[in-house]
Amino acid sequence: MRHGQNSQKQPVRFIRWVLLLIILVGMGFMVRHYAPEFEWYAPEVEVAIEGDHLGLGVFTVHVRERGKGLKQIRVGLRTDMGEFELFNKKFKEGVLSQDLNLSLKAKRKSLREGPASLIIEVVDHSKWWFFAGNHTVVKRPFTIDLTPPKLEVLSRDHNVTMGGSGLVIYRVSDDVERSGVKIGNYFFDGESGQFKDPSIRLAFFAYPYDVNKAQRPVVIAEDGAGNQTQSGMYFVLKDRRYRKRTISVNDGFIERKVLPLLAAGTTDSLLSAYLEVNQKMRADNAATIKQVASTSRNRRLWSGPFFQLSNSKVEARFADYRTYMYKGKAVDRQYHLGFDLAVTQRYPIEAANSGVVVFAKPLGIYGNTVMIDHGLGILTLYAHLSSIEVKKGDMVKTRQRLGRSGVSGLAGGDHLHYGIYIRGVPVLPLEWWDPSWVEKQIERKLKDARAGG
């Protein structure tokens, strides 16, 4: 009897196992097929605002998603006056990131200063949480500050040459965290701590050689909440025409000077090798100079006019616009952003003024290069050297030897390439060599500011 009962149970057990296997396989298929639809990664939100004050300036909210993509982002501001919507947008599936540049300006008339909360709500396209999706809510408390900082330009004479330099002195209120001069897309930081009155600041600035002449420089002061005040200045732009030059390039020059600057196999022709160096490497080198110049000391390390290399002959000038010819065709155009000065081969190269060495090694098309930071954003560059006799961190005096001239980098003959920069922007060296210009445009302004504050 028991044997019969066991025989009957065996098919039932088998069927149960088969059904269980079918269920497991089905569940596996469902998980594999539909699991991506039910991903549970919550969207990530970053509010890129420093401090705890929010003003009328632009602030950024970064939103990231790792799964099905963003479905909706809503940004609101909650105050004792009510809640104000700053952003609300729905997205199609697959949008994984958004960088929102937002401002309170549109709500200015409805706001008043005081406590508030910025609320960011994000939902994705996941079917997790009963098809509602993953939600992220970020609440960030702020104090709304709508009062712009105070700004007064003190210096009066700003006669600036196209491609040249200028100095402006101004007074700001205590809440200012950032200030300087804006010309087109260029910004030149101002410096504090140069006068007895801590509210007085100065900014050296360039009127870049490539800026539209209609652009007017403005002084900007910004507080911690992002509120800005702008002021014009008495300004006269003196036009200056820069030369146009034609440079012939042949295979011999490319083989001798260009190929050694590139890794083997970088390009498939002599012309492409030349363009790789004259365009891309030149741009990369300019970015390096700008980065080095960004670390300028906030105190003046130099005095008086800068000095041109003694006994030197000018072979090329600042902002020469060069057309490069190869086999009878124009293949490239570039600006020459310095002065080429020549004396004799391996001539001793001297510091144009006192400062600290911030770069002393090879730099692409410039070859062996020394850069000196003179403080307050002023930097000089000495390139194509055959040897370097200083190192990074050395304090140097005016006319101290830095090395010797040479033909390193892209130099066709022995000479010094000399450049002067303000915040990484190349400027006309002639002004800085001129004692009269330095006295009128720099020293006199500083003296007047010290007398008044």
C-alpha cells in the first residue's frame, strides 16, 4: 500500500519541480528583460553655490542620472512671500545630465531679503517604486541678498593703445569678493592690499590685440551672493596698426625644426606635421603660459620701466600677422605675440625687471623658456634659449642673467623671443620699455591713490 502511495507522489513532485523551474526561468527572463526598466539609482544633484547667500547673479545646478534618464526637473524658491518656480522641464528618455544656469532676476520684484530655501526636485524614467520612478529632493537654505556692492573708479586717465596695457584704481564696499576689469570675453582680476585703505583696489588690464574696437572696458565688483555692480571709466582707445608679414616654409625647415618637436609617426606628411606644431602645439603652449600666469603674486615685485635686451636689434614685432606659405600656397595664419630680439649667437639674456622665476624648461615651439612673475598679474617670457641658468622659485634682480640666446624650439635663427603678459594675455612690450609711459600710466596713478587713501 505504501509503495503505491510513493509511486503516486513521484509524478506530483516531478511536476512541482518542472513548474518551479519554469517559474525560475520565467523570473530570470523577466529580470533580464525588464530589470533595466526598474533600476533604482536615484538622480544626483549638486548646487554649485559657495556660501549661504543667494543674490541676483547666475548660479548653477548640476543634475546627473545613471539609469533610464531624467524625466523631470523642477527648481523652486520658498520664501515667507510664497514659493516661486525658477525652472520646470520634462525630458525624453535617455537624457543623463543637465547643467542649469539659473538666476533670481526674473523674480526680483516679488522677492525681499531674508531667509529662503532652494528646492530641487528630480524624477527619472525608471519604473521603480510602482512605476513612479526614482525621486531626489534637495533643500538648501539661503539668505537672499539683493543689495549690489558699491563701486567707485578713482583713477581718471585711461588712454590705452590697441594691444597695450592699462591700470585702473577703484574703491569697493567691504562685501566685495571679486573685482576687476572686463573687456569682451576677457577678465582681469583686481588686487586688494596695495594701499592703506583696504577698500581701494587696482587692476592691470590689457586691451587685447584681437578685441573689437567697439568694446569698452568696464570695472566689475561682485559680492558673495553674486550681485554685481559695473562702472565705466574715462577711456580713450589709441589705434595702432600692426604689420602683416609673409613667412616661407620649406621641407628642409620642417625636417630640421618641426619633426624633432613631434613624436615619431604623429603625422603622415611634412605639411600636416608643420600644421600640427604651428596650430595645435602653439595653442597648447599659449594655454600653458596662461596657466602659469594665473599664479601671479599679489604684490609688486618690480620697479620702474622694464628693459629691452641690451644692444639688440628688433627682427619681429608684437602682433605681426603672419601668413605662412608652403610650395606657393598659404597654409596657415598666426599672430606673433612678442618681440624677436637678436644680437650675436649665444648672447647673455637678462631679466627685464625683478621678480620670481615661475617656469624654466622647454616649452614646445618656444624651446628652452624662462618665465618671470613680477607680481600683480605681470609676467615676462624669454624663449628659444640655448641654455637656462636659473630654476623655478629663484628670485631674480633686474638685468640678472637667465641664460643665453639660441635656436631651440621653432626658431629659424639665433635670437630671443621676448613677451610680456597681463594675466596670461600678451601685450605690447614697447610701453613697458618706455620710462615716460610707466611714469604717467602707472607710477603717477599709484602716487595719487596713496595720497588719497
